[in-house]
Amino acid sequence: MADAHDLHELLRASTGDTGCTAGAAILDAYAELELAGEDAAGVYPGTAIHLQSCPGCRADHDGLLEAARRFGDMRPQ
């Protein structure tokens, strides 16, 4: 079970945080910029802020990056 500090971190709103819904809509573009070595946080600062404070969205982001790194060169058959 999460302690009070973890709960506070999850529920606190950071200035500029776009939230889960807005971040999810561009998460693929954010990851593509990162994979290309571009400044994704500079292009999508609200999403960068959100990923720092939302463990669920951060897990989605990390999983998307991992999948792209492992399978990004595969083409549909």
C-alpha cells in the first residue's frame, strides 16, 4: 500500500502539468522525439512535467519506449 508521501506526490498538481488525458494523446509523438534524440520535454513541457509526477503515465511512457527500441525496426507482413 502506498504511504502518505506517495499519495501526496500522485495527487499534487504541478504548474504546467497537462494531466493524463492530454499527455496520452501525444505520448507516441513524445517518445518518437526522444528516440530521435530530440528535446521532447522542450516540445511538450506539460507532458514532461506530468511524467515526473504520474507513475501510471510514466510506466506507459517507459513501456512505449521499450517496445519501440525492441520492435521499432519490424515491418508488418
